[in-house]
Amino acid sequence: MARLAKLKLSMSISIFLVFFIFALFLAVIMYLFQLPLIFAVIGSLLFILFQYLIGPEIVKVSTRLKYLKPGENPWLESTVRELAEKSGIPTPKLAIVPDETPNAFVFGRTRGDATLAVHEGLLKQLNKEEIRGVIGHELGHIKHRDFLVMTALSAIPLIAYMVARLSFEAVRYARPSKKDKGAVIYAALAAAAVVGYIVYIITLLCVMRTSRLREHYADAYSAYVTGNPRSLESALAKITYGLSLSPKPPHGARTLYIGDPALAKQECQNIIRRKDEYDLDRDGVLDERELELAMEKEAKSTWTKINVWFATHPPTFQRILLLREIEREMETGKFTSKRIYAYI
């Protein structure tokens, strides 16, 4: 698992950059308003702690999930228990979300109290092997402690945005004063709004990059723990297609999901818009090979690459391509636990 060090290093660098940039931001804001820096530091730490403590409760309420009782879904319970034991992590609590879209996610404060939530749509639209691949992916997030890191990191852009937004609204409704003190305050508010938005964008990009990277690692881990990369390949294709058809707006906690509805809609809409170009045999239907080529071409487009900077998940084709590389190595019989993350 040597490549796992790359994930830890990348997350460490992202955390350092986000907090370093945020520390500079706080220093600038406090300087502009001539306030003690310690107040801003304490306030920010309290906000992060509050999000860490209250976050899981918000997820429970907003998704309307229901925890499974022992014996309610024997196959799902035994599969999760088996893969968790193989992963060397505590078996997470299981919950079902009353949602017809195919999706799943994990959340919690620690590995020990983690919850694995599965949408009803996932259980209906995917077969057992595909669901097993999804479970392996979600257990990978628990194994890597992804949800803990993302909870802390996601609070930083939010604070910067709140400061920027409040400063902007203050500037919008305040009237420039000709008095020295009033002019200084007005200028400080305007500067805080500009700096806040810049810091929000920079820290958001860092957080999104970390979020995308952790999805690749969870995909690779699923291939290892299930021994069947193809099951997750098929699951990701069905999840992307299913999410693209959903009329509902994306959930606020979509960074937790295995598939992002917003990205799924974008991927599928782009392909449908250029269907005639991708329909190579002109039969009016995109078969598996044509769809694969279409996704590959879309993933390489400049516009897609720019959009991905602000995406929580990598393009589906990139994820499938990674799994196929792992699958080819597995077929040679040379794949070992030391090479789980070799293709990332």
C-alpha cells in the first residue's frame, strides 16, 4: 500500500494550504478592522468544531434516512460485515435513504460511529455484485478517514464565503462617508469582500481537488477488497445514468456521495447533445463501445477539464479507466495488496 502515502501526503498538503491561506485571510481581515487576531482564530475553530459535531445530525435529518434493524436486510448486512472485517475496520451502521436515485454515502465523526447509507434506488437498479462494488468503495472512504478530513476542510471555504458575503452586503447598503473614520470602515468592508471571495475560490479549489482524489482511492480500494473491479465499473455507469435522469436538485452534501448528480447530468447531457457525432454505426442508439468512446472524448475536452476543477468527483470515464487498468493487472495474477493504488 505504498501509494496510500500519496493520498496522505496530498491530503496533508491540501490541509496545510487551506489552513495557511485561511490564516493569512484572517490576519488580513483582522488588520483591516483593527481587531485582535485571537478572536478570529477562536471563532473559526469553534465553527469547525460545531460543523464536526452537528454535521452528522444534519445529514440524518436532511436525507430522511432510516437505520436498519438487525435481520431486516440479511444479505446487505452480511456483505457489509464481511467486507468490513476484510478491511480491518469496525462494521458501520447501516441505513436506507427513501430516494429512488441510485446512490450511497458514508458519514460520521469517527470510524467507530460511521454510518453507511444506501439509497433505495441503488438497491433496485443495481445487481448484487454492483452493490457489493459500491459497498467496497464506501468502506474505502472509512478506511482512509475521508469524511473526517472533508468535514474539517469544507468548513474553511464556507467561512471565507460568509465573511465575503456579509462584507459585500454591508458595502451594498452602506453609504460612503466623507468623514475619515467612515471612509476607512467602508474601504475595509470593500477590501474584506474582495479578499473573502478570492480566498473562497482558492480554498474551494483545494478542497475539490482533495475530494476528487479520494474518490479514485476509494474506487481502487473497492477493486481490491471485492476482487472484482468490473462490478464497480458497471455500478458507476448505472449510477451516472440514473442520477442524470433525476429531476431533483443536487443535495447539499453531495461531496459525500459515490456519484454527484450535478456532474452526472452534465456528462450525459453533453453526450446526448452530440449523439449523432458519437453514433458511429448510425443506428440511432449508442451501444456500450460508442458510449465509452463518447465519455472518453468528453473527459478530454478543454471545457470539461475546466469544469472538473470545481467538481467534487472525477469524470465517470476516468474512474472506469482506472478500474480497467486494475482489472487487466488482476487478470495476470500479479496484483497484490501492495499495488492497490499503483494506477492513481
